Amino acid sequence: MIMNPKSIILIVAIGLASTWPVDAADLLVTQYKNDPSGAPYGIALEKGFFRSHGLDITGIISGAGGGSSVRNAMASDLGYGDVTAAPVIAAAEQGQDVKIVGITSRSLADLVLIVMPDSQIRTAADLKGKKFGISNPKSLGEMMGVLVMEKAGLKQGDVQMTALGSLSGALTALENGVVDATSIPVILFRTRGGESKYRVLVSPKDLPLIPSQLGMATGQAIKEWPEKLRAIQAARREGTKFIYEHTDEAIQILSKLYAPLPPKDVGIMIKELVEAKFWTEGRIELPLLEQTVHAMKGVGMLQNDVDLKKIVDASFLPPDLR
């Protein structure tokens, strides 16, 4: 049977409609407005990179973080989310049908490890016998603390991890002398006064190389709308390159996203992260994930090794990043 062009177009349209869940969708990014990890998505949305790759992204939803962001990403129309690394690895180990499809930030440079200005603590090694404030046990802040102490030659137990229930609670505890040091997101750090109020003990470029966030996708998304995942990765890559290549314009765009943080502080933050090579175009570097697993063991999230090759899928990245 010979089909006319209109019939072919109709069949293709029906096929796409049955493959892709919706014509337009929101994208989930953990702590989107409170953490710079998701900045490339903001650039991609503002510059039209998603649309140029055939995606109608109506907005970006800010996930709360941890396991809840993973669950929300799994339940979303896209079946994709940019979330913290550890909960994705934990979910996959628990049998959830999720894969890591790209690493989006390759260090913890979006955090700062701080003490009060008059503190006698001058290096990470000086934290021995001190109290380190964290939001909750097994949090990214605790993992960062464990890795920093380890690099300084300290052993588990040398520093007392003190859970305060929230990041702002950890910061208040530091100000009141309840703890001696803490780590907080750089946006919160600058919102609360930055260097005029606290002293940075470990600078962003010296923080551990483990992914702050990564791209995850559900098995359904991988099987049923792989082209949409490729389009997300391609648009985000363009957003990342734009930040590195057009930093000043990117700062202008991101200043709206991170308001009420003053544009001057946004500029300082973005330039620090550019210097630290914080954002990645998506390449999955297994050594970074191995370091994440090591940190997860250090805080009691995992007991055994993880076969990372089983939970990563680089096929949605551009060929030169696979």
C-alpha cells in the first residue's frame, strides 16, 4: 500500500504523542533558587535552548532535596530530575528503576565551610575535638565534612557531627558558639553576610570532587522518550557553555533567579564557581561517583560497594561526552 505524505505525517505525530508523555512540562531541579547547581537550566530556559531542541519546558520546579526530590522526579511527567547524587545511588541500590544519565556539577564548590572570624581554627586539621554543625545526619553537608576531615588527616570520631535540623539552624548554632564550624550553601552564606560576617575555612575550589548534583531518569523515560532526555542534556550543555563563555551576561540572567541576593554577590559567586570549574557539560566520571559512594559509607548511608556501571547510562549525552 502506498501512503501519501499527509498519512505519513499523521502516523509520525501519533507515534510521538504516544511516546512523549505531554507536549509541555516542568523540569525538577533540587534547590533551584537556593543553590547554583541548577544555573545552566536557568540559562537554557532564558536563552531558548530547550525550545531550540524541540522541548517545551514551561518552568523549573525547585525540589526540596534528598530522597523526596528523587521521588518527585520519578513521579514527574518527564521522569527526569537534577538532584543530589547520594539519594539516587541509594534509590538504585534499593531496587528503584532509576539511572544516572549525566553529572551536572562535579564538586561541592556550591558549599562553603566556615567558622566565625575570631575562631582559633585556621585549617581543617584544627577541627579535631571540635563540633561541626550539619542540618541532618547523612546529609550532603555531613558527607562534605567527612571528606574534608579525611583529607586533613583526621579520623572518624575526631570531629563531633552535630545535627541542628536545618541549614539555617546550623548557621545560628555557629553564631551562638554551639558548634565550631559548619558548611552551608554559598547562596545562604552570601545572603547572611558572607565574608563580612564569617571566615571561610576551605575555599570552593579546594572542596572535595564529588558531584553536588546529577541528572537522573526513570526506566520508563529511558525506554519511552529517550529523545526528550537527549534534548534536555543538549540544552543544559548549551547553558553550561554559555556560563563559561559569556560569564557577565550569564550573571545578569542569574541575578534575577537568585534575587534578593544582590547582583554584586551573584557575580562574585558565579565567578568563583567558574574558576572552580564547578559545572560540567554532563560527562559521567566514575571516579567522582566512587568518591560519592565512599562518602556515603562514611556517613552510614551505605554498607557495601556499589556496581556503578549498572546504574549509569551515558547514551543520552552528546557523542563526545560518552
